[in-house]
Amino acid sequence: MSNTSTLAGKAALVTGASRGIGAAIARRLAADGAAVAITYSASPEKAQEVVKSIEAAGGKAIAIQADAADAVAVRAAVARAATELGGLDILVNNAGVAIMAPLADLSEADFDKTFAINVKALFVASQEAANYLPQGGRIIHIGSVNSDSAPFPGLSAYSMSKGAVAGMNRAMARDLGPRGITVNNIQPGPVDTDLNPATGPFADTLRGLMALGRYGSGEEIAGLVSYLVGPEGSYVTGANLKIDGGFDV
Ligand code: NAD
């Protein structure tokens, strides 16, 4: 547990947190003092590893199976998290896929799957979470710099989805502002995960585009989440915030 415990007494749900950025966010929010629920789709062992690492550090965590492509399961997972944690103060919509293919090869099924996981699931989870979030509640979406830039071919579906998140973010902030709930979209640049390994085929191209010339870490993204969902983030809402090592500046 951190010394500050800025989130003591709060309950948080992080989607798709069995690995990568989501796992780092779950660990950070638990270290800040929140009880944390994570969702996973297909890796119960990895999800349990995240839960155990949080418990070993003195925190509280539970794992819930929910395929983000299944709106009924997403809604049920939010309700279950709120029930098991005794409420819900923070939702982090992190789960996402990056299906890349040149326009000619991108199937409609992959376009629809990208939309279901990267956009519709965020809408469904946020709508359900809004039934529980109190005054001071927080919603974070994990978008991407690719909402505004496509530095190599094959990003039609992915960029579409992250652009949709940026637009939806502004509108949700307007809807929930009167209730004192903030909604923000964190847009990472390249972060070293299974989705975008720092040793992958695009890595050198991406490093060349960044002022800092390196990949970020899940922990660096989690630090911005921690700020936005904590007490000091209370006046930030509707923001699409790049955290990208100076990507394409
Ligand atoms: P990752 O592939 O390591 O993790 C993605 C997470 O989402 C995993 O926990 C996975 O289980 C979960 N997920 C995927 N499909 C799911 C489904 N159908 N149901 C439930 N969970 C599902 O990727 P990551 O890099 O950690 O990505 C996390 C988020 O950050 C994504 O929204 C991604 O678009 C975004 N992002 C990543 C980068 C990057 O460079 N890594 C950059 C910008 C944005």
C-alpha cells in the first residue's frame, strides 16, 4: 500500500486487467488504497496472478470473467463488481484489441469485433456504472494516440475505434457532469505490452516518431490514471489526454 492512500475506502473496476496496461492500473489503484475488481476474457490464471499480487501487497482484489464483446456479460460484470465491493466509485475502461490489416484485407467481422470491444463495451460499462457511481465518481477510458494519427498502414478499424472513444468521452462528460462525475480519455502512445511489444515489427518506426525515442510502461499510464481518479483530478473532465513520449510532435 502507498503511504498516501488517496483512494482509501473507494471501489474500482478495471476491464481487461489480466495483463498489460490494465494490470498495471489495477495494481496502482490498489496501492492507492482502492478495493479493485478486474475483468478478463480468457485467462483466469493470469487474472488470479494479478489478484494475488495485489493481495500480497496488502490490497483487496477480485477477478470477474467477462468477454468485452458480450454486452450482457459486461453489464453483469459491472453490477457484480459493485455488489461484491459494496459500491463503485471508479470505472476504468481499458480492455481493447488492435486488429490491423490493410483496407483491402480488413474483414467486416474484424471491424465489427473492434467496434464491439473498443467502443460499445465502454458505452455499456459506463451506462451500467452510472447506476452506482456517487458524486465524485470517475470514469476513465483508455483510448489511443491513433485516434488522431495513423503512422503506418492497417489502422482503419483501430483508429476508428479510438476516435469514437474520444468523441464519446466528451459527450459522456457532459451527461455526467451535473452529477459531479468526471469522465476522461487517456490516449497512450506506444506502451510495451503484448499488444505492442517494444521488440515488435513496428517498434523502430514508432521510436523514431517520438520525442523521447522510447516506449512507455504500463506503470507510467497508471500514474496518470491515479492522478485523474484521485482527489487532485477533480476539475478535469471531458479531456482527451495524450501520454505518448512526444509522439509525432
Ligand atoms: P494487451 O493486449 O496487453 O491487454 C489488453 C487487455 O484487454 C488484456 O487484459 C486482454 O485480456 C483484454 N481484452 C482483450 N479482448 C478482450 C475481451 N474481448 N474481453 C475482455 N478483455 C479483453 O494490451 P494493452 O497494450 O495493455 O492495451 C490496453 C489498452 O490500451 C487497450 O485499450 C489498447 O488499445 C490501449 N492502448 C495500448 C497501447 C500500446 O501501445 N500498448 C497504446 C495505446 C492504447
